[in-house]
Amino acid sequence: MNDDQTKGTFDKLKGDMKEGLGKLSGNESMEAEGKVDQAKGSIQGKYGDTKEKLADKFNDAVDRNR
């Protein structure tokens, strides 16, 4: 797991908490902020997944050419 995957997971969890607290307290702004954090986390996590897959493919290619 790389930093982007970790940060993405953290942001999604943070967003879940904010959205839940916003719903409980009736704070629509906090609820919306939570949804934004979830989306940000999802995007960052997918970026990290892609980065890791590319690194794996690169390392496999280097290993085959040794």
C-alpha cells in the first residue's frame, strides 16, 4: 500500500464521519463536506492503485530483462 492509497482511505473514513455527524446534527454543510471528503478519498485511492499497478508492471519488465 502506498501513501496515496493510505491517504485516500483516511479521507473516505473522515468523510463518512463528517457526513454522519452532519446528518445527526442537521448540519447540511458538514454533511456536504463529508461527501466531498469521501469523493476526494476515492479519487486519491484510485490514483494510488494505478500508481502501484504501474510500478509493479515496470518492476516486472525490469526483472524480465535482467
